[in-house]
Amino acid sequence: MGDAPLVELDGATVRGRAALPGAVDSFLGLRFAAAPVGPLRFMAPVAAPLRGAIEANGFGPAAPQFPGMGTVPGDVTSAAMDEDCLFLNVWTPTQPGPHPVFVWFYGGGFLGGATSDPTIDGARLAARGPMVVVTAAYRVGALGFLGLGDTNCGFRDQRAALEWVRDHIAAFGGDPRNVTVAGESAGGGSVLHLLAAPSTAGLFGRAIIQSGATDYTRTRDEIARVTDIFCAALDGEDPRAVPWPRIVEAQGQAMMPLMAEMARMPFHPCVDDDLLSTRPADALAAGVGREVDLVIGTTRDEMRLFFAEPSLVEVQMRTRVDRYLGRDGSDLVRAYHAIVGEDPMDVWAAIQSDREMLVPAVTMANAHQGSTFRYLFTWEVAPRHDGLPLRACHAADLPFTFDSLDRLGWDAWTGADRDPAAGTALVNAMGDSWCAFARTGDPGWPTTESGQVMEFGHESGVCDDPTIARVAVWQ
């Protein structure tokens, strides 16, 4: 470890942490916008120029959110939360740049997430590149996605972070003309909406969407309804004036009626005729984002992570399918039995995974008019404690992206502890592909027009698209 690194910005001297293993310096907790408090609550972020001597050696607090549920390693209650949360972190190689820049937005259903999660520590990815890695915070839940004040505040936070990168990353050894924006789950959904927003043109040239292409973009009317239900939970208190813990409490009280009315993700980016003038698939089909290279994919068994019980019988599955579709789903069930076999849980998991994640991802890939590459993640993780086979479920790819299997118990959760050589090979396959894409725009496999995808799993490689039959069921 050498002396603490210093970076000179206009009006500021930033002191970071010296040479982490792999010769990567870190600068943590850099403010990219003013505290969104008081009159700035529910408003677009306001730039906050850096001034004076800045000690960048600790993460900023997480945005106010629910306690973690422990669904996956890292899904825990953040040690520090505060409404003043708009900070980002930079990991930069010590060798001279300029390096490609990789900006990551965390997942969490637009309800949670934190840049302090050790799963997404950027040091190893920065060393692998070599590239500059940035993780940036954004407001979540009611504070980020209500219809009070400005719309899409959390989304606007992400754009503000990218503007900060454009203006300042060169001082950290990054190339502001070569920026890749990436994320998983809600972070991937964030990238999708950034790609579809005309006002982000020029802020990034490449995008990676991991399990984030859902079809839940809200309308203004839906967000107005979310706002009404949330405000009713406040029972007459002024949402602009109450302490932020009361915001989170009311958000929790509002979730059950919101989920009953809107299903998943009521707090979500919306079409607001400002940042977004239309839904992402329509925006991409109209040519928005055509100058951006895109990698997009899913895990094969996304929705297994969210199941309540370990098994189903046929009549239970058929009842759920009918209710899920709002019609008789017998034809769909027959088609999926032919594809995935007779087990009712396998059929239910495939139907939900494909409708929620796979089909929207393929739709976005087909709509995008720039270079587009698809992948499928198939590494099967350890079974859940009650015996449910999670298989290649949602979030299974996350520790492989950041080479963090040795943190928080991810090695046991993924089952990589039972086959460390295969786990290391998959870390290398994903990491090398993401770094190559950030550097050149080519992840190492053909574009979607070829009919081929990259499979990331116990054995990784290019293959003919194995999802064709499953997607065709929905067409």
C-alpha cells in the first residue's frame, strides 16, 4: 500500500485509498449531487460542485429503504441510510490511462440497494479491465418514483451520475468518450430506460442489461395512482415535510394495496413526456439508442428465486397459470409441458420466467437498431433450504460479474464452493467478456442476427439460441 492517491479537480483535491490488490486505487463516497432534502425532496437532482479537500475513503449512506430480506447474500439492511444519499465510488487502475469506464447501477426492485454492498465492489473488475469502475447511488421507492414534484427522480439521479462521469472521470484516468453503463435486475431496468431516453445521448456508448428488461414501465396515470395510495397511507401528513423514516413506513403500508392493484414494481420509471416519451421497446424501435452497443440477457430460471413453496401439484399450477394470464391457460401449459417436462413446478417457473424476463429481453434486443448481443446464464445454484431447486435463478449471475464469490457466502449460495474450478472459469468468462465489450464493443460472440447467443454456465460458449421454442409460445 502506497501513499493515498490524490486527484485534482476544479476547486477540489480528492484523497482516496491507495493501491488495492491488483494495483487499483479507490475513491469512495464522492458527492455527485446536492442532498435531495427539504425543498429538493421529490425534485430532480441539483449538481453540487466539489470544493476544497475531500477525503474519499468511505461509502456514502444508502438511500432510505426497507430492511433487507436476506433473499440472496448482500440483501441485508444497509448499515447507514440517509436521505442525503447521492454519492458515487470510483476504482481506477494505477497504470496510466485513459481507460474504458464501466458505470454500474445496483438492483433491488427500485425499492432498495446500496453501493456499499461488497458484492459489487469494483476493484477486481477494474484490475481485470483494466478499466475505471464506477458504482452510483440513486433514490428508490417513494422518494425516487412518486408523482410529487418531478417525475422519475431516481432515474434522473442516474442521469446526473453519468453527467458527473462525463465531466470528471478523465481526472481519475477514465475516458469519458468510452463509457459503458451496466446493471442487474432494477439496475438493468435502469440501463434499459437510460438507453431509451433521448436526453442521455452521448453520455455512454455501450450498455449491459442483466435480467432487467421487464415490461413494467408505468404511465403517468399509474404513477398518479401510486401517489394517491401512498399519500393515503400517510393519513393526512405532508409527504414533503415528514422525516424520511415516516416515508419508508408509509411506503410499507401502501405496498399491499399497490401490489394487489399493479402486481410487481409499483415504484418504477414511467413515461413522463420529459425523460421518456414512450415505452422502451417503442423508443428503441424508433431508433433511440441506435448509436449504443448493447449486451442483454437473462438467467434461464429467473423467477424461481421468488417462489414461496418448494413444489406444486398439477391442479395448483393450472389454477395459478389461469389467474396469472387472466384466461384459460391450458394451451400454454401443454406447450410448456412439451418443452420442460411434466413437473408442475418446472412448468410454472418457466412460464413466469419467460413472460417476466425472457420475452421482454428478446423484444428489446429485436427492437434495438444498434449492435446487439444476447446471452443466457445457466449456472445452477445450490437448492434452497426447503429443497426448492433454484437452478439458474435471478441474481445468480451477480457474484460472477464482479468476481465476488468469496464474499458474503456467495460461494456456498451459488454452489461454486463444490466446483471452484468451474466457478473460476465462469468468473473469467463473464469478466473477460464484459471488459472486452467495454473496451471495444465486441463481447466475443456474434450479434443477434446470427441466431446465436453466449451461454454462461458450468461450460460457457457460443451456441444456437436455446430459447427459441420458449419465446415462440408467446408469439
